[in-house]
Amino acid sequence: MLIVSFAASGALQAIATARTADSVRGLLDLAPTTATRIIDDGTEETVEAGQLAIGDVILIRPGERFGADGRVLSGASEVDQATITGEPLPVAKETGDEVFAGTLNGTGALTVKVERDPADSVIARIVAMVEEASETKAPTQLFIEKVEQRYSLGMVTATVALFALPLIFGADLQSTLLRAMTFMIVASPCAVVLATMPRCSRPSPTPDATGFWSSPLWSWNASGRSTLWHWTRPALSPRPPRVTDIRPLAASGLDEDGLLTLAAAAEHPSEHPLGRAIMDAARTRGLHIPVVADFTSSPEPA
């Protein structure tokens, strides 16, 4: 039973580690393979994203992903950067704002100046650091693993001796077997292995319970080793926004359904996440949403 349980736990750990590694490497697939580069005479050319260099100017059209880290030169849009920051809502971007490779552009067109080599982008560094951390073990953990190997060998040898020697001198088989098995279970090296919590010798970003990546921030103690991961901003929920309360003004003469109907009519053509939340609330109540005319969307920078 001990051997089966150890083997099963090892197999489950290997599967979980492999799935995590595959998920981390999958982040690189978010970055596009090509990018639209604007050359000096103002014309455009399509190039491999890996060929972009610092100083290149690229054009990001609505709905496209960024091919490199950079800074907005012109344009305004909203960018879905949940893969990097974990923010559930798109972030408004305008001239001077930083953007990251692999994030998704919204409704506007942006001209971006590349500030990092594609191989040195934030998302590439996240993948590299996680892979390096998964292959690195703390010195204490390495020491315990060496002790555990010798301890296990000694424990098996002692168990065999406790079983064989009494039988040689005529002891009862049942009591001898029970004594040897009891010793093996009590002296199992599990506690030795679990006595030291594995810890990466270098800081690395890790996925939190919500599935988002925490920011690449860490601290160091006096000995130079990384301490526990900590947040410098509150963790964000991946759930989309939803309407929780409707409070019409008394002077408007509207009840909750009337106010929600007007708000949903105004937000019906909108692509904004808050507009979709209002529409969902109206549909949940079964309200009839009138059609509005002459709708325009005017994104404003935050």
C-alpha cells in the first residue's frame, strides 16, 4: 500500500508539473508571428515578429495582438492585458502608455515604438523564469533529498534485518512480520522529505488561485534569497462586471426597470464591458429594450 501510494502521488505530481509547464509555454503562443512595421518613408511592411528590433515603429490595428513590448506613439484604444496583469477589464491606452507583447488591442489603432527585443519581452521573461525556477532547487531541499536516499536505504535494510534475524533464531513468523512492518511504517522517510518546504532559489512569477499571473515583483532577505511572494496591489477577480444595484432618483419618476431599460437601450450597441453587464441585467429581467439611433462610441483615456 505504501509503494502504491508513493507511486501514485509521484505520478500525479509529474502530471501536474507537465500541465503547468505546458500552460506556461502556451503563453508564448499569444504573441503574433507577424507584425506591421512602418518604415521611414511611411509605408508599411509585414515582418516576422521575431525580427523586430528596438526602435522599430509598428502599427497595431483593432483586434490585433501586440508583437513586442513598447510605448504608444499615437492613437487611443483599450487593451486587454489580462495575460500579463490579471486585470479583467480592458485598460485605456494613449500616447506615452506602455503596452506588452501578447496583449489584445481593442477598437482603436495604435502606433507603437518597440522598446524591448521580442526575446526579452515581459511574457517571454515570465516563461523563462518559471521554467528556470521549476528546474532549480534550494540547497536545503537538495540536502534533504540526499539524506532521504541514504535514510531510505538504511530503513529498508533495518526492516529486512528485523524480519530475517528473529526467524533465524526461531521466532514466530506472524509476530516477526508484524514487528518488521510496524517498524517500516513508523520509520518511513516521508516526514524527512516533508520537513523542508521546497522553495525556488530565485524569485519567479507564479499563477495564483484565480489563474492569473501575479506581477513580477519580489523581495529579498538579508541572506540574498527570495522571500515569500507578495502583492503590491490587491488581487483582481477574473469574473466579468455585473449589475448589483439599481437606484433611480426620485425626481426622475422611473422605477428600477424603467431606468434599466433606458440604460440598456443606450448601451446596446456598445462594446464596453460595463455596457454588456447592463445588457445582461436587462435580459435577465426580461425587459423590452428599445432601439436607439445615431449611436457613436467615443473612447476616452483613463
